[in-house]
Amino acid sequence: MVYSKIVPHLHDRILIIFFIKGMMTKESYVGIVLSVIQKFSYSEHGIIVKLILSIDRRNTLEEAMETVNLAIKYKNRGVVGVDLCGDPSKGHIDNVKPAFIEAKKHGLKVTLHFGEIEENIPEHASMLELSPDRLGHATHLDPESKDYISSKNIPVEMCMTSNVLSNTVKNYREHHIRDFLITGYKFCICTDDKGVFFSDLSTEYAIAASTFSLDPKSLFELSFQSIDCIFDNDETKLQLRKIWNDWYSSSKNSLLTNVND
């Protein structure tokens, strides 16, 4: 998920893993989620919510295409993209790759859980052929993938607590966010599944700050940079940048005072 505590812009993922025969279909489930999202407009609640439909690595191509077709159908109602997720030790991108190609043809954004374990590295070239708009985790990167991500300026969703608790990195200090801070690769600090990992975005920023000695200005810049990563139009991004800058202008003195104290 990508969001901020200033003015939230939330990308919510759902993986449609079941439906109740005769009671709820995959499409009705998506419809219910979207109907709830639409009740919370920015003008009334100060939050912008978009939906990403996830494809499990273990899905058949038929199942993946069903998800993509739903994303296409509801593209104008708040669905902005599709995601590859699931147990990284199962399945293979090539089994569902045509579904992502179809999604791109229809203007949907693509984000991929990428390089979560070393065993995924042989899939990287095939995954990057999709020209993904974002990558998730990118914990284990081969040199060719690093070069490609850098040259294409592909943002990576960093979920530190998720990675530590899932044992894909040893600890926060050794988290690969450190390398991204050094190299300047684009990334955004995110949560993963808050219900599983019990960490909200404020906590993730606090962990990054304490682990890598980031001052308030650096944290703000990381948050501001995340606006470039969202799946939304240029008008919304400009609106969010103004809100971020206005907030920082009015708050930076108190932030610096708190640090000095």
C-alpha cells in the first residue's frame, strides 16, 4: 500500500481467492469493495483510494485473465492496475504473463512482487519485459535487474517490517532500503499487510528514521517522492505535491524544534 498521514492516497490490493457459489461471485466482491471506496470521497473525507486487483502466482492463465477482465471492466470506477503476488516459491511469471500483457494493452498499471527470494532471480528478465510501473520488495536483485530498474527509474515499494518478520532480510539495519538511499534509486516506504504485520506507515517511517539516521527533511523528501509512484493522473499528483509542500512549510519549524529537543 502507498499512503501518507498528511493527505492519504491509498492503493489497496485485493486478491480474490474465493467466491460463494450462488451467493457471491468474484465480480460482485469487487463491486462491493468499490462501492465502499466511493462512499469516502476526497472532498468529504480527505482520502483518495484506488484499487489494484492481484493475480496469484499459482493462478492458471484462465484465472489470471478473469482478474484482468474485471480490472478492465471497472477501470473507470477506481481500479487502476493489477499486481502479481502470492507465495514466491510457487508458480512462475510466464504462466500468467499474457494476462499482464493484456492489462497493459488496456492502459492498466502493473506492479509486481519482485525478487522476494533468491530463487526468483531467474524470472527477473521475463518480469521486466512487462515494463512494470512499480515493483514490490525487490529484496534480491541481480546486477542486470539493478541496471534496468535504475535506467527506467522504476519505483520500488519498500516494506521493512514485512521483510524482517518474513525473514527475507536479517534485520532492519541490513534492509536493502540502505542501498537505495545510497544509490538514489526511487522507492517509497510502505506497509504490507497491516493486519498480519501490525505496522502502520508512521511506524515504518519511524523505523527508517531511527535505523538510518534520517532527519525530518529527509523523511519529508521520501514522502514527497512517493507521489511520483502513485497510479493516478498528473492533476492529482500536482494537487498532492501542493498539499505536501504547504504542510511542510507550515510545520518544518516545529519539526526542527522537536528534533533539537
